Amino acid sequence: MGLQKVSHLLILLFLFIGFSSLQAETPEEKGLRLAKEFEAANNGFIGESGKTELILIDAHGEKVVRIMKGKSKEVIGDGDKSISIFENPKDVKGTKMLTWSHKSKDDQQWLFLPSVRRVKKISSKNKSASFMGSEFSYEDLGSQEVEKYKFKWLKETKFAGLDCHVIQRTPTYKSGYSKQISYISKKYSNPMKVEYYDRKNQLLKVALFEGYEKHTVAGKSMYRPSAIKMDNVQTKKKSIFSWKNRKIGVKFSDNEFRKNNLKR
């Protein structure tokens, strides 16, 4: 047998082994791999700032609008830090929420209430509570770190005209959810839709992520939604987060995210 033919057979053998390895990937392994890839695609944002409008819509369609400004800081090797400050209406003006996310331990969250000049720590058992009367919980605004979930790839599909991976993630920490099913856009490396299931494994909420915009930081492109619409299918209430003047790649000091500065 000539050397050329031997070389050809070896190449075919390696291709077959590689193909077999890919075929052997379990749904759990694929889900975790994709989750890490999507996380990596969103890393490197450095910091973010902007104005946020939060609209609360009750079951009868009545609306309450709240405006806040916020900023976040990427923390290398751990979860990010963020702070939101309400600007209006008057009854919530000056309220602040500070979050320190973590990869391998419970997130730390504090709420400053200007009416009583008091900083309240959000305990882990209250993470599933409503954030300022909205359909977003404190947990939704906290850590989304890969290390805190088990993943399972379910299928590929199209959603809103985009190719998506459908991935189930199950919290490994004490959570208000039994599981979440995310439709992750291949183009944006971010969710288009997330279904949240309560502790009884019943569908509780559905979030839609809309109006993705491209940002470039240090030559790296990343995408962020301009709005998140959360629909509580059990209570028929809705909440909408939307962003304006969003800036990515902003540098902040750690001092801007200190608990002791909340009362200032």
C-alpha cells in the first residue's frame, strides 16, 4: 500500500473519530457547552450605563411608569456589580438597588429606601419576590452565571425569524423557579424568549427580548436588547423594561458600587 493511500486512510479515520465524538455529545453536555459559548460572547463589556423605563401593567391594562438610571461593572472572575437609582415618580424617587453577583455563592442585593433612610438587605428567601411591584423578581435582576445552573439542549428552531437553540436550565441554588427554557439567538448569542416555570413546574412567566442593538467594545461586537417584556401568564400582569442612551464599554471604579455609599 502506497504512502499516499495510507495517509488518505488515516485522514478518513480521524474524521470518523471526530464525527463520532460529536455524535456522542449528550444534550446536557451540548447545553453546557453552548451556555459557556454564549457567556463568552457577552464577556468583555467592561461597564454599562443608561436610562431605564419600567412600565407596570395590571390585569385591567392600567399602567404605572417608573424611570431610573443605572450602571454596571464587569468583574473578572466573578459576577458583575450593578446599581439602579429611581428618578421618578415622586413616591419612589431616590430608591436604589445594589447587586453584587457571584459565580459560586449567593448574590448580595441591597435596597435603599429614602423615606426611612434605611438600607435593606434582600435575603436569599426573598429573591423570588417582586422587584418594586413589577413582574421581574430580584432573582431575575441578579446573577445569571453559568456555574449556577444545569443545562440541557432541547432542539434547534426559529423564533421571530432567527435561528435559535432551545436550552433548558435548572437552578442549582434555592430559586423561585423549577426551570427556565430559553430560545437563544445564534446571531445575538442572547435570548429571544425565556419561559419561567414555578416550583410546581407550571408556566409562570414569559419574557420577550426585543430590539437588539449592536455595540462594539475593544473591537469586539456584542448585542443588547432595547426592551424586555415580561408577561405573567398566571396573574395576567405585565412589565416592560426599556433602555435609552445605553452605553457599553464604560469604566467605573469599585467605589461606585459600595454598600456604604447607598445613603449618599
